Amino acid sequence: MKIRTTHALVRAMVRKGATVSLLALASGSALAAGAGDNVVDIGWFRINNNVSSDPLTTSLNPPGLGALVGAPTGSFTSAGTSASVDDADTFALVFTHFFTSHIAASLDIGLPARLHVSGHGVIDGVNLNLDDAAYTPLASVREWAPVVLAKYFFLAPEAQFRPFLGLGINYTWFSNVTLNQNFQDTMNANADAIAPFAGESGPATTSARASSSWNPVFNGGFVWRLSRRFGITASASYLPLKTTAEIDTLTASGSPIIVSKTRVSLDPVVTALMVDYHF
């Protein structure tokens, strides 16, 4: 009787152990990411800009007009001028495809962020102080910055926590540039005053633009799997992003009479926190 009871207990323990092992194996398989799998991430991008810029360089057309506004003739640099760009938040959307259990590619798009730009210092000739509250912010612009990344995921495919590193490329362009109205009015008034000396007439118009660029992207982060279908992704990306910002004041005929340029380095660090769906 005692021997039969012992044998029954052993068989029960074996069955229980086998059941636990199967459940563990099933759980691990449920979290695995394999070749051909896809992941959609939805969340938030935080854009932290690390801005530096060259002083503003202004050109008058024709060059001799500088004497009329107390500025050097031709092109001149307004020492002490600079630009700053506020940080921004925007909606994140990322699509990832796994080619193997460790190698994947992703497309990061999201919504284009709205950036606010401020100027600092005094523009020579027109004696315009960019730090004046009337000219702040100086402009706002919509930034389009899709990113394509190649990623390598560490640890086993069935691991719940998987860090990754990514390297990719980005193309950034800007649209919907809106200049401060007070700044436009001041620049237009200065242009209208000197336009007759250039054989031109008003009313002048002032607008701005920023150059587009290709940029490398350096990325790292981790995925925390909650289930086979859902998880949480956190990451950070660095882009050595530069652009040339240009402000053009044109006469009524469309001829440029005052053109100002500066080279701006944004160099953003973009952090992301997203919920992902695996399919």
C-alpha cells in the first residue's frame, strides 16, 4: 500500500513537471519574433533640439544700398546674432519588419512636428533687435523627418526584454514657414524705403525658407513584450541635422533687395515611448 502510494506521488510529480515545462515552452514561443513578422508601434516622439547657429549674414541688392542704411556695402555679418529652436512633441508611428529573429528594418514617420524659432541679437543696418518680445517667436515651421533604420535585436527571440541598436538614414524638409508679422512689417518698411534707390518700388514682401538635407541616424532602445501581440518600446535616436535658413525681402517686381542667411545645427535627440502590436 505504501509503495503504491509512493509510485502514484512520483507519477503525479512527473506529470506536473511536464505540464510546467510545456507551459514555459509555450510562453517562450508566444513571445518569439521570427522572420516575416511585422510590428506596428504607436506612441509619442519627444524632440530635444541641441541648437547652434552661425551669425546672420545679410546681402543688399544692389550692394551699394548698404550706405543708405548705415551698413557695409555688399554682404555683411551681424555679429552676436543667432537662432534657437524650441523642443517639440509629436505623434509617433513606426512600422517594423523582421527579416530574421535578430535583424529587422523599420520606417519611422509620425506627424510632422511644429517647431518655433527665435532670433537673438541685432541685425546691422536695419537696427532690428531680434530679442524684442514683439519679434518672438521669429518664425514657426513644420518639420518632416521620416527615418529608415536597420536594427539588430539582442538576446533570444523568446526573451521578454530585448535591447536593440539601429543605424539608418533620414531626409528632412520643412514646410508651412510662418514669419512673425511684426518682423515682416519692419523688414518690408526698410525695403520700401531703399527700393527707389535701386530703381524698384513697393510694397515689399518678406518670407522665409529652410533647406532640406539627408542625415545619418543612430538609434538604440529596447522592447518589453507583454504578450504575443502586445509590447512596449522605448528608444532614443540622434540626428546630426543641419539646415540653412534664409529670409528674403522682395520688391513689388519680385526682385530680392534684402537677403539674410544663417546655418543652423539642430542635432536633435528624439526619444520615443510606444505601444506595439505584433502580427
